Amino acid sequence: MFRRAFFATVLAGMLLAYVDARPVDAIPAFARQYDMQCNACHTRPPRLNRFGEQFHMMGFQIPSASRPDGLVGSLKDDGTLKTVIDGLALRVSGGLFEYSESPRETEVKFEPPDEVELFVSRAITPNFSFFVEFEYEPNATEFDRDRGYFNRGHKFGLGKEAFFMANLGGVLGALGAPTMEMGGQAMVGRHGGFTMHGPMLMAGKIDPNTNFSYATNRQLILDTELEFEKEEGENKSKVHRLPIVPYAFASKFFGVFKDRREHEPQLVTDQVMYNTTGAPGADFHAMFNDVILGEVGFLRENEGFNTYGMVRYDILDRKELTFNVSALFNWGFGVVRAPDSADHERAGGQRLDRLRYGVAANARWKGLDVYGALIWDRMYGLPSELRGEFDRTAMGLTVQADYLVHENVLVSSRFDQLWAGGLKDEKLDGTVLTAQIRYYPWQNIAFFVRDSVNLRKFHEDNPLRSWRNQLFVGIDWDF
Ligand code: HEC
């Protein structure tokens, strides 16, 4: 109750302050801080363009426009209220209406938007910034750890990401590397010669694949909800339908678990490892000569942890045409549990290591934005009793194209292919095609209609394929 009241108060306060302080061009944090239009950084939020990505890589800084005196300077010039408001942004997204079809039943339901996110972000100094997301979900699906099954309820708390970013370029300078300064930001290298932005440390609850050619968090086609049912009289819930997500980044394995104590399943469609939407960790990235980006880091996951390395190369960067590719190598130490070989509904004693590697690419030309990723996964350390009944390899492919037809209209299409791994008597591959049209009456509000089709044979008992068609009408609103 307190949380709800707190949230409502914050919301009302922001709205009031907003209406008071600003006319029509209602604009989230970075646009306000730098006095820029959304499309300087976004094709359409939350997708970023090349400039927006560089802005992110440099720790939410535009060196040529940054204030050397940082937060102190803006408090002095703009006052506290404006400084605080300029650091906030709000996003409301989710369904309004849903129609789903399967041979067993055809469902139609009205739904309120299912996610409200509040972002607080700001550069404190030219070399230090933070980004924190709070999330309110009126109807969140969560695994109830005490009772051991999925449940729905209100959820308010820290969102997917909450981290700080610090530029360590100055540290290398102190160790003797040649450095330059731009708007107070330290950069390694020489004018006209070799340059390096960073290394940038990003630590907290992070989404490391923010630098990848296909970033998990910047979805224009939102993930759908998990469908499940509590089983009568039993401490169990049965998953009927898995969400539609970009399959390349999904867990991909049937029958594995997150942990031993609660026996929480690691769902086939959970976005895991380097491609998580947010997990505790520390990430270092640096950009060389503005075209090569290197990244390494650690990430906690379930009872284990990940290490990863990623290289990205921005091959083309002409005015209207950009093209980049990324390669990933990721090793997870004990990040999932195999099922118990005697009872597949329970987690076994064995923690598995997991290898993930893959490539991603992104090409943009005028209003067209095409991106995709192909990711392989492989499990290690499987107990010998499971050898014959568990497939240790899996693969996923996701390709998306967005096209801004017109200032107000964005069409998108995504293809997802999953070659599943895991328990052989449960696993099935999946193929989904999604199409969406978004209409923007204003820059910061979109209404969308999207439809997903299961291109494989319907399977009533398999949650990946227990549907034929799903249609959604929804809203995505930033202010
Ligand atoms: C100076 C660059 C810049 C400008 C201008 C800008 N943004 Fe952003 N925006 C970003 C970056 C960087 C992120 C973080 C993205 C990420 O981590 O994927 C972001 C994140 C967001 C998010 C959160 C996405 C999510 O759910 O994680 C929304 C919503 C958003 N911007 C909307 C807008 C809107 C609307 C405007 C204009 C009114 C705008 N932004 C202007 C750079 C910018």
C-alpha cells in the first residue's frame, strides 16, 4: 500500500511539475538535459541511432556539449527543480487489447498497460554518470519463491538497470598514457592519431549487451506475457504459453532450473547470460578510433556467474548509411541446473556450465533499420544418467527490420527461430513471425497493432507452440 501511494505521489508530482514547467514538447531526460529532439539519438525510442549509441558508450555524455562543471554547474544555473526534472523520464507501455487464437479456445481480453518505468539519469561530472530505472507492474508474473510456483501481483521496485558509469581514461593518463581532454572528459590518445574513449566502467545492475549490434533492451516489438495456471490443490503451476521474445537471446533449453532450493524453472524464453535485460555485474568497454569497440565483464546469474568478451566493428558510418557487426564469446560458470535424473520436475544436484557465442549485425539506411543475431548455446557438465535424454546444444536466430514510412508511422517485422535443446521428450523447435505497425500522433506516444503467427504445427501440450495467432493493440508512451 505504502509503495503504491508513494508511487502515485511521485507520479502526480512529476506530472504537475511537468505541466507547469514545459509546453507541448514533452521530452525525456536526455533530450531535456541537452535540449535536443528525440530523433537526434533515437530512430524511435527505445531504438538508438549511431549518435545515440555513441552517447551511451561515452557514459551518457556528449563531450563537445558537456558542462565541465557537471551537476554543480547545472544546479547553479538552472536551479534544483529543473535539474531534478531534467534527470527524469517516464515510460508507460503494454497492451490495451489482446486476441489470441488456438484450436482449444479463442480468447479476447482488455488489458491495462502492464509496465510503468521511471528513469533517473544524469551526468554528475564529465567522467561520471548514473542511470537508474524503477518499475511498476500492476500485473507482474513472478515465481513465488516461498511457495514454489508462478504467481501474479503488483510489483514495484528497481527495474532492469541501475548502474553508474565512470570513465577511467584519466587513470591511464596518470599511469603515463598520452591523454587529451574534451569538455572535461579525459580521452586517451593524440589529436589526429590513435584515440581511445574509456575504458568505461559500468557497474551495478547492468545490461552489457547495450553495446552489442542487437541490444536486448531496445525492443520496438514488446515481449508478450507468460500464461500459466496454478494447479488445483498442488503447490505447482503449469506454464501454458511461453512469451514471444527474440529467440536468439533466449535460454533455449527445456527442463533446466535456476536453483536447487526453490526449483525455479529457467524458462526456454528467459533472456539470459550476456543478453540479459539486467543483472548484477561489472563491465568494461572502450572504443578505439571511433570504430572498434571492445568489451569484457562479469555478470552474476542464478547460482553462478558469467564472463564475457565482445568486439564490435562499425564498418560504415556515412551520413545516411551505417553498418556494424559484433562477435560475442560468453562462458557461464554453474549458471543453470540440470533436472534431477529420477524426477524431471525437480532440479538435480548438478550445476552446469554454459557456453554462448554468436554474431550480430545492424545496417541502417535512411528510414530503414535492419538487425539480427545468431547465437549458439552449449551445456557442459551434464550428469551421465542424463546423457541419452538431454540435448546439450541449442541455437537461435532473430532478424528484425523497422521502417519509418513517415514521421508518424513505423512498421516492423521480426522473424524468430529457435532450435531448442534440453530434455528430448519435452523439447520442440519454434518459428514465429511478427508484424507490427506503430502510429505516432506525437513524437513521444505510439499506438501499436501487432500480430504474431506460429509458423510451426500447433502442439497443445508444448508451451512454445500451444497457440496459432496472437494479436495485440497497445500503447507506448514516454514523458
Ligand atoms: C542525447 C541523446 C538522447 C536524446 C536526445 C533522447 N534520448 Fe532517449 N535515451 C538515450 C539513451 C542513451 C538511452 C538509454 C538506452 C538504453 O540503455 O538502451 C535512452 C533511453 C530512453 C528510453 C528508455 C528505454 C528503455 O525502456 O530502456 C526512452 C523511453 C527514451 N529514451 C525516450 C526518449 C524520447 C521520447 C526522447 C525525446 C523526447 C529521447 N528519449 C531523447 C538517449 C537519448
